[in-house]
Amino acid sequence: MSNFDLTHSPSLTARSVRILWASILPAALLIAYQLWSSSNQDPFFPTIPVMVEDFRAAWIGEGFTQHVIPSLTNLAIGYSAGLILGVLGGIALGRIHFLRRATEPVVGFILTIPAIALLPLFLIFLGIGQQLQVGIIAFSVFFIVLVMTTYAVVGIEGVLLDVCDIYRIRGLRRLTRVLFPAVIPQVLSAARITLSLSVLVMVVSEMIGASQGIGATILLAQQSFDYGQMWAGMLLLAVLGISLNLLFTIGERTLLISTGYEVPSRRRIS
Amino acid sequence: MTIEIKSDQTEPVAARPTQLSRIAPIVSVRDLRKTWITPDGKNIALDGVSFDVYPGEVAAIVGPSGAGKTTVLRIVAGLLEATSGTTEVTGALVKGPPKGVAMVFQDYSRSLLPWLSVLGNVTLPMRSNGVNKKEALERARHALASVGLAGKEKIHPRLLSGGMQQRVAIARALAFQPTLLLMDEPFASVDAQTRMDLEDLVIPLRDEYGVTILFVTHDIDEAIYLSDRVISLTSPPSVVGEIVEVHLPTPRTQVATKKHPEFSRLREHVLSLVRSTPNSVSAQSPIAKSDTTNEESTWAS
């Protein structure tokens, strides 16, 4: 198996050429920005060294424990809750016809409203605090995952369900061995979409309804003319996005391999 | 109604071995009717189908395109509800999939679970029915060995050829130790050579596992080669046109059996049954449509 992989993976030089080629544009942009900002001396656009210095000051050490950790905790709780409930609800709706019929209009209606637009409502119901962030992240994730899982379950091959019926594969076994594995690819794409959505919802909800967290800090920096720190916040969000994506890709591969799906040999995610 | 009477008359009662009529049938289908509601109106697929299958025999259901062969099988399997009529399996009325029945589907690539290994696929039905892990593994290994797949237990089905995948499906059915094995065009999706291999695989397995087999096929040769009796359906609205007894010497082999004069006679007879029945133009059930695609071309083979 490993021999097979070795002979078919691109050679080391080909890979480094590709990486080099891919990094030309970002590097050029960085250099261009640095040259432009240092010659311009515009307080709105600090130079890169200033940004990095502010990044260190704002997000490392105390900033990390006070703002990044709570934000990420809310993100993790809200995202997982939305995802798990969405998958379970989606399987239920996909399997129970009358339930799907009954909930379809409401789900369709909620799906058209961006969760962010409902922030004022959430503020009234949940108040300011951790529960607001967790609640609105879970809400925004839940409905998308719910709908995509429902359609995935509805789309399961009829033959597969016939096999379950004939061989009396029921209950928990049917759920864990047949239904859930069958919808994993769609659930994973829903999870990927909602991951970036939940970061967005997290930041925006912190900007409006929180005194702590990444979003609140970024907004505070902008409002108090601390543009270096504001840019540091942007930098943090970029780092966060890349790390979460990487983590997701690893988790996705692990899940696909452990459930026996074919994993694309080299899935490139921008 | 007249058609129904005709089907009773044409059934060769005298030709049936006397011993069979004394044994209680394992499958008993009486006056089965199935009407599909389509946008063009009602579509009568089955119009009073009656037949019995006796313990230990292999029976084939044949018929022209769209005759509702698969529909009948699905009703016996409890996967489809008949509009009227009764189906009994081992003496109990069928309301949903009956106990002790296994089924092999035409589409092996979809009937196997791609996320489970070969062994996982074979053991899952047993594990779902209270067979303990040790026994399930033992039975699965034995069944896989019987279909010639020893050593492939850990592999995922997608890495196997079509014929091998169908062998896994057959092993899954056999390890389940059913009293009745239903097969829906089990060999229709594999190449001709594999088809013969699989046909020859099934005959000894029947004796080894003591299972009664009812299967649907569009291939007359296959029906005669494998079966003790061939149940021939007419064009829709379908009834049983005739039940043909097959008395061919055993053990049957692809070359000798198919050269036998009796085989040619039966082949001609069943073929004329399947082809002579009047074709009604519009009557074709949505289910039966799926098995019509490769049906026309196979008469010649």
C-alpha cells in the first residue's frame, strides 16, 4: 500500500515547485502592501511589523485567555450542538414522512432568514453573555445541517432500505450501520459550510452582544482608533480560519477512512 | 374472472408430483392483484396471480417485459403491498417482510453496504437478529467459503468485481440461514461467463443449506436450468399462464443439461408461453419498468 502511494505521489521537486508557485501571489501582495503602507504612513493602514507587534500584544498571553479562549469555547459548543442536533433531526425528518411534511414550511422559512438578522431577537431571549453566542451559532448551524441531512436521508438508495427491511436491521443498528454512514458525505459538506458560517456568526454576535471575545475586541479597537489592533484581529481571524479548515480536513479524512469511504488522494482546499 | 379460471385450468395438476401436493407449501400466493395509480389512470399489473412454492424446490418466475415478475416477488418479500389477494409464507400471512426470508437483489453494487467490509456485510443481518458475534462470524466465514470468497473477508465490496460482489450478497443471504431465499434477477447485471459460474454456484448451495428458492429471471435458459418448476406470467394484466414442471436429470451441468432434448423442448415451450401472450400496449408498472431494459435482447441468447 505504501509503495503504491510512493510511486504515484508527485515527486518532491514537483511538489515544492507547486508550493512555490502557489505562494508567489500572496508574497507579492504582502510585499506590495508593506511598500505601500510604509510610504503612505496612513494610520488606517499600519505596516506589517506594526500589525505583528499588535497581534502579539492583543492575542498572545492575557488576550488569548480573556478573548480567544471564550470565543473558541462558544464556537465549539454552539457548532457541535447545532451539528449533532441537526444530524439527528435530519435523520428523523428524512425517515418520518409526516414529520417532514409538517415541518417543511417552517424549516424552509427559517432557512431563508440569515441567523445574524435575528440577533436582536436572540438578545431579547437569551440576553448578553455566553449563552447568546452559543445559542445563535447552534441555531445557524442547526437548520442548514438539518435540511441537508434530511435530503440526504430521503435520497438513500431504496435497495439499501429494502435490505434493512428484509434482514430486519432495525433501531440503533440501522441508524449507526446504515443510515448514518449513508449520509456521511452530505453531512460533511454541510459541516464544512456551517463551520465558516459559525465563525462569521460568532464574530458578528460578539461585536453586537458581548464585552468579551474576538469580535468585541476588534470592534472596540476600531472604535478607539487602535487600527493596529483592529488589523491584528483580522490577522487572527485569518489564522483561525486556516487552522479550523485544516482541523476539519483532518477530521473529515479520519471519519471517511474509518467508515470505509474512498478518500480522494489529495483533496486541495484553498 | 375468466382469466383466473383459465389459469387454474392450465396448471398441470396431473403433472405435479403427488408428494408435493401433500406437503404444506412454503409460499402460497392466492389471487394477487396489484393496480398502480398512474397519471394516465389505473394500471392493472397483476390480475389474480396464484401459485405455491414447496419446501426444498427451486422455482423461477418468468414472463414477458413488464409482466410484474418483480412486483410478485416484492409482494412475497413483504416489501410491497398487494391491492388484493393473500400471500402466505410458512403458513403466516405476509404483512411486511416475513421472518426467515432472505433476498438477493439485482443491483449488487447498491445492495451491499460500501462502508462495511465483506465480512461486515455478511454478519450485519445475523447480528441484527440476535445471533451472537462468534456464531455470526463462523457462519459468515463458512458462507463466504461456500461461494468461493475465502480470504476476501476484510476487503471492501467496491474492490471486488461485479460477480464477486453478487457472491457476497448470496453469502449474506445464505449465512442468514433463511427458509426461503428470494432472488430478483440475481445474475442479470453480470457478464455471461460470470452468470454461468453463479448459476452453477447456486445449485449445490441449495442442497447444502436446504433452502427453498424463488427467483425472478428474464432468461428462459436460466429459469429451466436452475428450477424444478417455472411459473410463467402473462403480459399485464398478468396471471399465471402456466406452471411448467422441469424434469431434467441431476446433477445439472451447463453443457450436458443444455444439450438434453428435454431442455430444448422445455425451452421452446416456455419461450412460446412468454412470447405468445397478447401484449397490451400501455400496461406497464413503474416497478416492472426497471427490469425491462435488458430484457428484449436476451431472448436470442
